[in-house]
Amino acid sequence: MTIAVRYQTRNGNTEAFANQIAAAVDAPAEKIDTPLPTDPVDVLFVGGGTYMMRPDKTLSAFMATLDAAKVKHIAFFTTSGGPETPTDKALTKLADEKGIPVIGHFHQMMGGKGMFGSKSVTLKPDQIQAVKTFAESMLTHN
Ligand SMILES: Cc1cc2nc3c(=O)[nH]c(=O)nc-3n(C[C@H](O)[C@H](O)[C@H](O)COP(=O)(O)O)c2cc1C
């Protein structure tokens, strides 16, 4: 099973979750400018933050590069300050347009954490447990 983890972050929150997913699924967490494996990816974890109610433009551009023949399933993980999930919704729409099935959505509300440029984010034990459970549950799809 080929698994890949790609994420966009400005201030480190999404990266902290990407690192936990990477440990849970035994695949490196890489930024979106790292090319995907040449083999088709069975599960691609895609993560990003929310900025002015949208994903970062670079993440939307990354989604536009994906090919349904090369990416079998996507699992999104997103962070935001507030409870709404506009980034997840926007990314899901882009995956739908590509014809790539979305098998899971993990979202974490961070409040003010990371709003002021903190790059080294320490997650709480319950956040770590939640994202690991999510990541492991995604591997039942192949
Ligand atoms: C410029 C900027 C704009 C933001 N806009 C929103 C927003 O519209 N809605 C929201 O819920 N959070 C917003 N946030 C909070 C971020 O989504 C939140 O801190 C997220 O975890 C950032 O992920 P990152 O640390 O991986 O970049 C904003 C943060 C920044 C820095």
C-alpha cells in the first residue's frame, strides 16, 4: 500500500498534525512542493490551514495538479482558528472535480494558537490521539 502525506502550513499548526499522521502511517510528512511517489498512491493525506475563510492558494494549486489515475483516495486534515471548515469544503470540491474519492476529513479548531507566527507547535495528548485514530482508520481503504 502506497501512502503519502502532503501539507501546507504558514504557522506550524497543520504541520504538527502532519507529523503525527506520518508517524501513525509510516510515511514521511512532506510539504506540497515535494513530488508524489511515482507509484499510484492508495491514500494521500492532504493538510492545510484556513486563511480568510479559504485554503492557501498554493494548496488549491496543488489539488489542481492531482491525477485520479495516480491518487486513489484522499483524506483531508485541516486546521482553523474557528469552528467552521471552509478549507475542507473547498478542498473536497476540488477533489470531487478531479474524480478522486475523499475517504475522510479531520478538522481541528486551534483558537488563537499559531496566529502570531509560532512555528513550533506542541499538540495536546487528546489532539494527538484523535489524529492518530483518524490516520489509522484511513488505512482500511485500498
Ligand atoms: C492570515 C490568517 C488568516 C486566518 N483566517 C482564518 C479564518 O478565516 N478562519 C479561521 O477559522 N481561522 C483563520 N485563521 C487561523 C488559522 O486557520 C489557524 O491558525 C490554522 O491552524 C493555521 O494553520 P497553520 O499554522 O498550519 O498555518 C487565520 C490565520 C491567519 C494567519
